Amino acid sequence: MRCGMEKTFSFEKLGQDGKARTGVIHTTRGDIRTPAFMPVGTAATVKAMMPESVAATGADILLGNTYHLMLRPTAERIDRLGGLHKFMNWDKPILTDSGGFQVMSLADLRKLTEKGVTFKSHIDGSRHELTPERSMEIQRLLGSDIVMCFDECPALPADRDAIAKSMRLSMRWADRSREAFGDRPGHALFGIQQGGLEQDFRQESAEALRNIGFDGYAVGGLAVGEGQEAMFKCLDFAPDMLPEDKPRYLMGVGKPDDIVGAVARGIDMMDCVLPSRSGRTGQAFTRHGVVNIKNVRHKDDPRPLDENCTCPACSNYSRAYLHHVYRSQEMISGMLLTWHNLHYFQELMQGMRDAIAAGTFEAFQKTFHETRANGDIERL
Ligand SMILES: [Zn+2]
């Protein structure tokens, strides 16, 4: 790169196997290998993890939540303190959501109008307003590398009229988001496809977004209680409607088998609280499925969670120890299990990237499902 040339956001596809893609998203803060899993750092921290530990698990990018950060410590304060990267000591890329989804799921006394949403904070009851313009401003103050359009996401099931009305409002908001975002070299704005499980509405939404033009495209409005079968049915057509040469992001997904199925259907990026949240409730994700460390069967077990895992929890501690610190409510329990879970999710992504590049993704999926179906190792 020549000195003085502005590095900008771009997506480079390196391989494809069936619908599954692998590639790299280039950003000014470093490359994001795809398919990518983004750990969630809701309140400027991935709970129970130091940022350098999150990076050590293989994460190239984190997700931050606009709704939480605007309420506490506020976007203006983070801006004054040098932006979110400096504030939380994470120098790799950050994607922020728009706040729309969490206003709908967490805030009190919401009022939705054409202009935006007014609501009461779940923390102290204070009144706030989020509009496409305000969401763009907050995400700019945070210094987010990938900014999401402000949208509305109806809970499923909903009737077709409600889904269409909500999707069309989100498309008008997408237009206003694009306008308010303006021209910010090195920063990307993603549009969000809506339309529930309805193929015609997904198509209408995709066309509206393509006409506006974005740096990447998210499939929104899934993983909201419709179940895996319905989600996969929608993913059989929804990603294909989005531009082939831009990253496709499935928001809020998911469990390991959701992730593998989504990648098989052409998704490049995902995020979920599951590995970190489960780590704090004694659940570990392994090749063999979910292990409940609180289960008494682990009490005397000197073996690691997964003998093939190279994370600190598996390298240095037994199931008996992990069981003990969980039962004793020691902080290290959440720390070790979160580290293991994030490590497992990132290894899963690396395995998929390698398999797609090698053209062996079908065999990868077969092994993934068979190993899980066999279940956890025999008890001692
Ligand atoms: Zn491990």
C-alpha cells in the first residue's frame, strides 16, 4: 500500500464450496477472516475475559451494543475518552448494532413512530429517543468500524401485514441511516434485510437495500423464537438475494449447529452471547456437544473437558476442578468456561474456513454432526 493511500473497507472472497464462502474482510483496524464469529462485548467488555484473552481465542472482531453503551456510560463520554477501542483496550475491529433490537427487547414504555423509538431506560427509568440519525451519531461517537442500520424487528410469529409494515418502515429507516452515515472512509455501513419468514418480503427488502447500496448486508429478524428448522428454511433463500460480492451477516446466531448450517447457506459473519453467557452458567460447548459442568458426574473426574482442546481450561484443569469452582461460585469458573467456549467457537470457524478452502465442507459437516451425536465421553 502506497503511503497516503486511504485504506478502505473491502471483502475478498477466497474460496467457495457449495454455497459456503470463505474470505477476508479488510478494515483499517485489521483483517476479519470469514466465516467469522463475533464475541459479544455488550457493556464494553466480553464478560469474564480480558481483551487480550479474547484475541487469543482467535477472534478478529467484537460486537458492542449501542443500546447499553448509550445509557451507560453514554456515547458522548466514550467519545471524550478516546472512543470505544481505546476505552475497552481492543484495537481490532468493532461492529456495533443499531440499538433497535435491544430497545424492543429490554426497554420499558416504548413508543414507535415513523421518526423512531422513544423509551425508558431499564437501568434508571430515564427517557431516551433512538432514531436512524441518532443511532448513526452514537455509533460514530463510539468509533465503530462496522455500523448497522437502525431497524425494527418484529417478534415471530407475526401476521403478514404486520411483517410487511415493519419491514417497509425498516427500509425507510435504512435510507435515512445511509443519509445520516454520510461518507466516512474506512468505516462501513451494513443494511439489514427484514421480512420475517416470507420469501416475497425478503425479496422486496433485499431490493430496497441494494438500491440504497451498503458495504455489507445482514439477514435480520431471525433467531427470534422461530426455531432452527424455520430459520434454515428462510436461510435457504434469504442470503442468495443479497449481493454476492459483499459480506453477509446473520445477526444473533447462534448455537454451533446453527452456525454450521448458516455457513452452509452462504453466511459470512455471526454473533451470539451464547459462548460467554453459557460459560457463566456452567455450560461448556465441546465437539461432543454441551457439557454441564455442575453435574455431579464430574466431581472426581481428573480428565479435561476436551482432551483435544488447547485452551487454558482444558490444558491446565480437570473436570473435577471446573466442577468444584462452579459449585463454589468462584469467579475463575466463569473465566475458564468462557475462555473454553470462545476458543471452541473460534476453532469451529477455523475448521470451516479450512474445509471450505479445501473443498471438503460436506465431509466437515458430516464429522461435526457425527461427533456431536456420539455425546460426551463415557463417565468414569
Ligand atoms: Zn478448552
